[in-house]
Amino acid sequence: MAAKSLTRRKLQRTDGGLFPSNRRGPADNVCIELEDHSSVKRSAVDFFHLRHLRDPQPQAARMAEQFIAQNRPLLSRLDGRMEGSYDGRDVSLVIHTGSAVGAVPLFSPTTARPDYGLVVQPRFPWPGIGSMLGKMGWRVTPTPLRLPLLHRSERRVPIWVLSSMILMRLKALLGLMERRFEMVNETLSAPRGRVDWTRYATRSAPRAQLTSIPCCFADLRDDRLLKSGVRYTLERQLRALETQVQHGAFVQGLLELCQQLLQVVHDVPPFAPSRSMISSWMQRPMRAHHFVEGLQAIEWSIDERGLGGLSDLEGLPWTMPMDRFFEAWVETVFGMVAQRTGGHAKVGRKRETVQPLRWDPPYLGSQKSLVPDIWLEWDSLTLIADAKYKRHWEELGTQKWSASEEQFREEHRNDLLQVLAYANLARTPKAVVCLAYPCSPNTWLALKTGGRLFHQAELPVGSRSLRLWLTAVPMATDVEIIAEPLSREVRSALQ
């Protein structure tokens, strides 16, 4: 009986079975890493460390089902999904990612704590993404998520990714920095507020400094203590960015922004505010959204937080939608095309291309408007482009249409129908609708050299001329170089 009790004390119970207490568990900080628009398959038996059991499959199936249900909302924050599969021999977890990159914690089915993590990396390198962010004015940046911190991970995300987020938040904070009344002690030439007559009689008058009057008064000034916290944070980010210059010229742009912000707070000394001080600032009435985000940026620097996947410390969960990132990049490229060809550019990001759909009766219907990503217009030509952050260009370049999977063909048909619907919005005699897909710089250069950068088709639509373009826009190539062949095709269409 005693032996049985001792054995049982050496075991811990989970949801559906017993496992040795000295086994490796979720506390080992398992972190799954994969690229966007990809999939990974993991054995549930190995993932939950159940290989030691005599029959681990039933236990693995139960834990996998609970794991999937617990983390479905978290995966959706990264445009991902998870499913279980069984091939007759092993239970597996299959994770599919979409267009978002970032990092989120995953809750364990045994401890109900965020013992696991998921890191989704961009399938195009980070240094290239950094240069693109700099070119397009940092329109899309990583966004932190209000989720539990990720545990230690050996994955790496460049330091400048977090620095860019912090600098943008501090810039917005300084832009709305409130002025407040502060009690000021100063020596003035005329009385103001409360005069310290004792000090005046014992120090100023004996020295014949009759116009040196020590005063205490309320004055409307910037929040000097908060500005000191901003300066402390900026100086830390400056030191961090100075170690990142090898990533490209865009880091120099971040350094220049950091120096500009430091000039705004140069009149106060650096000061690291305490947690209680930041908490009190958070409680201020009528605080704006940018004010709260700025305080969070200060707190991250003080606590030495990194993005999940960045450092050996606990990481911040974060996300960045790569579809919006690619749309902003294509917008930058076609903006250069408009400049070179004399066209007028409008973009969907600014709601400049919205075309309302008028339903009858108005309270019925589904979609309320059409919003093309990019709209370029000349006297005789309209070019409407839609950016698609998908792998379709890679699929079209590696296999025949008839050999493609049905899901891929259906998605591509929907993309074509979408841009063809946009063509009806043009009012010029000629119209071009364009689907732009991402590719690597090497692929783009090979396509350009081989004259295969554009796939074109012509559709007769009454008296109008309608052309369809499929093209690739590279990630991490100079925008002027990318715009050159597009501008050439536009000039040809204008003729």
C-alpha cells in the first residue's frame, strides 16, 4: 500500500491520463515557427510528450482537440487556423498560416497557461521589408496585441522592428503632449505668486540684490516629468538602433527620426518613471488613444520587453498584416508610375476610390461599395490595380493551369472577376485592370530579363478597349527600378 501511494505521489494527473512528474512538459517553452501562407504538421504525441505512454494516441487526440479549441481565437489574430488529423498511425496537429506575421502565445491543455507560442515569419527576408517600410513612409508597422507575454524563445526578429513601433508611438505622444499647471520656484525681478520674504531678507537684501525676489507660482508648462520619460526611452532606442545600421539605409532614417524627437525633449533630463508613476498617468481623465500607446512604449523600454521571437526575455505578442503591407508597397510603386507618366493617382487606403453600390430597396443588399486599391487616370486611359499578397504568381510560374489545385484556381478566378468588376467603373475609352502579386527580387529580375514580367489579355467590350494585366512586384527592390517597366507598359497603352 505504501509503495502504491509513493508511486502515485510521483505522478501527476492531466486531462485523461497520468504522466511522470519529471517528464519534459509545456514549460519547456515550445515555440512553433513557420512562414506566412504555409503549413506545418506536428505529431501530437511528441508535441505533448506522450511517447512514454503504452497507448498514447487516445490521450493525444483528446489533448489535441482541447488545444485546438482553446487557441482558435489566438490563431485568428495571425490569420491562422489549426486542425487535427489522424492517418491511422499517428495523431497530428496541422497549422495553416495566412497573410499575417507576428507572434502569439498558445495555451496548454494541461496547465491552462500560455506555455506554448506561435511565431509567423515573413516569407520574404526582414532586411528587405525594412527598406520597403522606409520607402513607403512607415504606413504599416507591427501592432502589439493585448495578450499574455510569450515565454523565452530562441527565434530572432530584428531589433528595429520594435524600435520603429516605439518611435511612431512616441512621435504621436509628443504631438498631443498636454500642457499643465506646475508649481514653479524661481527668482524673478518682480513679485509673482507667493514671495519667500524670509529668503529675500536673509539672502537677496544683504547682498544688495533687491530685484532678485524668490517666488513660488503656478505656471502653464509642458509635463516635464513625462517628457523626461520620453527622453529616457528615446535615448535607449537610439543606442539600440546604432547596432542595427548593417540592415540598410532605412535604419538611418529611424535614427534621424529618433534624433528629431530628442530635439523636442532636449530641455529636460532623462528619467525612468516607475510602474506606479506610469499607472497614475494611465488614469488621467480624457486621455487619448495615442497617449495610452505612448505610455505603453515607455513601459516596454523600461521593462526591456522585446517582440515575441526577438529576444531571450519574455516577448510582446504582435502582428503585422502582410496583405496591407503589400498593398502599401504597390501603392508606392504605382505612385511613382503616375509621376513618370503624368497620371492622376487615387488610393483605396485613403478612401479615394470608393464607388458606392445603390441597392433597391436601400436596406437590402450585401456589399455597400467597391474600393479598388489603386486608381491611375489619364485623359484616354484608366489603370485600376489590385494588390494580392498570395502565392499565385509562384503557382502560375511553376505549373500549368490545368494541373493547379482546384482551390488555387477558384481563388484566382475570384481575383479576376473582382478586377473585371472594377473595369466597369472606368469612364475613359481605354481601361487596364491589373493584378499585382509579390515575388522575390531574383525572380523579378529573371522575369524582366526574359520578357515575362507581364501576362496580358484583351477583352472586347463594345467600343471600349479593356486589357487585363497579371504582373509581379518584387519585395525589397528599389521602387524606381520597379516602376520603370510598368511606366513603359503604361506609355505603350496610352499610344
